[in-house]
Amino acid sequence: MSNSGKLIIFAAPSGAGKSSLIKKIIEISENKLELSVSATTRLPREGETHGKDYFFITDKEFNELKNNKAFLEYANVHGHQYGTLKSFVDEKLEEGIHVILDIDVQGFTQIRNTIENTVSIFIIPPSFDELKKRLTLRGLDLDEVIKKRLENAKEELKEAESFDYIILNDNFDNAIEELSSIIFSENYEYNSQDNLNILKDLLD
Ligand code: 5GP
């Protein structure tokens, strides 16, 4: 793969605020960052658009793409298939655009050792209670889906330490400032200790 742009991998438990952070960081990047649009077999939520939020496809279509090796990585997340399209990512990187992948930890594990020039970032919430509150407040999912997402959260958090950076999303503006430094500053001095302590509490 040609690598003029960087591949920036974002993962987080559902409800940690990853999507809002990604949206904001792209907004302030002045066209230097783009979000990779994944394919998924999950149904669109209200307000989601095909080709913008995801390529919403059937299981049959997904399996065909899988067989044709069209995915950089793919995974079953919360009972649905999701995959990053190689063609989409390659094209942007060749244009020198940094590409953000919003993927789960299984996807990260598949690509971490295969692609050079990646930066991986794991977003953590301040507490489990806060995570539950955010999932409930956003009102996107049914109670049983929220329960499943919270169960998965613990498993995902166990993988956080294998990412280059762990970022706390307690205060949105602080998190954005830290992310900007990681992505845009050459000499950012990352101090992981506080966030590692919070991670430890989340895992206890
Ligand atoms: P949602 O259904 O809420 O949009 O996404 C659920 C989870 O699937 C999120 O953690 C998101 O990061 C992950 N996800 C979205 N697209 C992909 C993808 O292409 N590959 C992988 N591995 N995970 C994805």
C-alpha cells in the first residue's frame, strides 16, 4: 500500500464519545483528515445516510466483498458485520490525506502489524456509570442493545493498552486538544500515567 497519508485508528467502547470527537477533529483539520466509510450489515439508524455514514449492505454482499479480499479488516461487532474498504483507504492515502478509521479492537488487531505509518488511539470514558448514562441518553438503542454494548465495553477496554495512545473523554474540549496535539504536532510529549490509572479503575 502506498503511504503518503497516515492511517489513524480510533477505537473505544460504545458510548465513550468517539464519534463526536472524530467529527470535531475532522472539522478543525482543514481537509487534512478524512473518515473512512465502512461497509456494514447493520440497518441504518434514523438520520444515517448510505455512502456517508456507512455503506449499508446485505450479508450476501458483505460476504462477496470478503471473498474478493476487498476489506483491509473486518469484524463482527454487536452481532453485525463491519469492514474497512481497501479501495477507499488506499485512494485517500495516495492523495496524501490522513485517513481515520473508526473501528473496533478486533479490526485494530488485524491491521496493526500489516500497515506502516499508523497511529492508534483508544478513547476511554471516565467511568462505567458515565458510559451507561451516555448510551441511555443518546436514545439510539434499545435496552437490550445497550446491555450488550456495556458487556462488550469491558472486553474492549482490556485491549486499550496495546494502542499508542489512551485518551480520556471526560471533558470534550480537553480531549480534542490532546487529540490535535497527537495528530498535528511533531513533538508532542504524551504522558500516559493518569489515563492508565483511570483505565485500571475501569477494569477493576
Ligand atoms: P455503530 O453500530 O455504533 O455505528 O458501530 C459499532 C462499532 O463498530 C463501533 O465500535 C465502530 O467503531 C465499529 N466499526 C464501525 N465500522 C467498522 C469497521 O469497518 N471495522 C470494524 N472492525 N469495526 C467497525
